[in-house]
Amino acid sequence: MLRATENGVTLAVRAQPGAKKTAITGVYGEGPTAQLKIAVHAPPLEGRANAALLSFLAEFLGLPLNRVELLSGEHNRSKVFLLRGLARLDAERIFTPYFHVS
């Protein structure tokens, strides 16, 4: 789910667009292919769900929006985000409580 890079950390996400509210809802999959499930209020139209995910992650992590980048999955539910300048240990500390959400 989390991988260290020279620019920060990548986060694998499984988006659930069209939800009642935007929130982390658990984990999708297991092992090295696991993804953090995030329900997104915005619909998957014209990039609205992607924009909502970018904003949610930036706000959730307290990062400026320009430090959260969608690397892959623009047209899929499975996405990878780059969290620039965030250390892997910090990301693990932030996200570990959500890895076990049901």
C-alpha cells in the first residue's frame, strides 16, 4: 500500500466514487497488492472523483495540494498517489490505524 520513493511515498488507493461522504473505509485486497479504500462523494465524471481524492488526501495529511499527485489510475478505481516530501515512517504512522478498518 505504501512504498518509499526518492520524492516521498506512494499510496495505492481503491476509489469508491459516488459515496454518501468522502472517508477512508478500509483495505481492498491483501499483501503487496492491498490498497487503501477511500469512498468519494464526487461522481466519476470529468475527473471530479480524482480531484476530490487529491483534495481529501492533501487535507487529511496536512499537505499542500501541489504535494499530492495522481501517478496512475486516472480512469480506474485503482490509483497510485505520490505524497511528496512525506517519509514512509510518517505515512505508516498516519495510515496504520486505517489498515484495519472494516
